[in-house]
Amino acid sequence: MSYERFAYVYDYLMQDVPYEGWLEYVNRQAEHYSVHGKRVLDIACGTGELSLRLARDGYDVTGVDLSQDMLTIAQEKASAQNVHIQLFQQDMSRLDSLGEYDIITIFCDSLNYLKDESDVESTFKGVYSHLKQDGLFLFDVHSIFKMTQIFMNQTFTLTDEHVSYIWDCFPGEVPNSVEHELTFFVEDEETGQYDRVEELHKQRTYPILMIKEWLAENGFDVLNITGDFTEEPPNDKSERIFFACKKK
């Protein structure tokens, strides 16, 4: 998956993403489970929108992302806002030498971009090794309902003054997976012409019970599982599944 050019229109396209909802979720879980430390590792931090919110809320934040372009934008934002966050380029399934944290997060369905089960389990192992004893691991994934009933074989479009896109969704090669073919038309500020940018993004999700098994096998107690930013258990039409876990 390439983010080289996608990174520069990412924030524009993510204007309606509920970053405040993730911040509130972190704060609720930290309070409910009496996490007193403030060190947070924000995995798949992208352009830093959540990392910066966490830092402004008093957390000591380290952000990790696979894309150097995303991290460059995150650092530019942090400097402009006079907010301190540490940033590292790493693959979430191969985390290395980042220290220990009170809370580790993987939000915005980033876990769904991992290729297969082994990468998910490698990620859980890496999180475990970087989490303090009794620390919280918080993440979300797309539900099977969202992958198979909302994304599958659908086309989404946006026409705007500066950026437009066509987003086609096709079945992936394995169960509960989707391939997103995105074609962007992005205005060049200097010439006023539109550049065409094409991206292929692949996502895959798994049954809740399977994810719970992997978490248990890698040293986590699952504290609660909720749906769609609520405090309620997920139902058969929940689109985003949240997991709150503790290191045993």
C-alpha cells in the first residue's frame, strides 16, 4: 500500500473522522481501569491528529506509523502547534525498542490493513512487549457486517472544489476482506490543474471470538468489547468494534 501522495490529501478527506470520540474513549477507559501513568504509544498515528489531541490532553505521546510522509506532516503540525510528540517510522507488526507505555492504541481500523493472521498476532506480541504490567491496550476494527454489507461491491464518490474521488470496493481474495480502489483528482495550487492519484487499499477483518483468542494467547485479558463508540456490546449491525485489554 502506497501513501506517498495520499498522505498530502489525507487530512482533507478525514475532516469528519471522529478523533474526539477516540480521545474520549481513551480517557474513559483510563479512568475506569485506574491507569495512572500518562505514557501513550499511538500506533498507526497517521498525520498525528489523535496523537496531538492526546498530547494536548496531558499525555506523553509517542506516535508510530509505516509512512514517513504521514509522519512528516504530523511533525509539521506538532511544531506549528508547539506540542511535543515523539515520532518513529515502524511497521506495527514489527515494533522494536520503543520503551514501555501505560496505554497503547491502534485506532481508525488500522489493524484491518494487516495482511494476515500472523501479522495480527505479531502486532499483539509487539504491543505486549511494549506495555507496562497492567497497562491498557485499546484498539478498534471494522466489523464483519461493515466489510460485507456496507463496503462490499459499493461505490462512493465526492466532488469538491479542491479534491474529488471515486472509491470502488471489491471483494478481497480471502473471507471478510475488501479491496478499495481509489482514484483522486487533486488540485495543484500553483497551476489550478488537477492531478490524478490512484491508490489500492486492502483491508481484512476477523470474527470477534478469533481476535479474543489471539489476544489471550499473547498475554492479554479482554476487559470489554463495545460497538460504535458506545459503552454497549456490539450488535449484528455495529460497524466498528472496540477492544479494551489489559496486560496480564
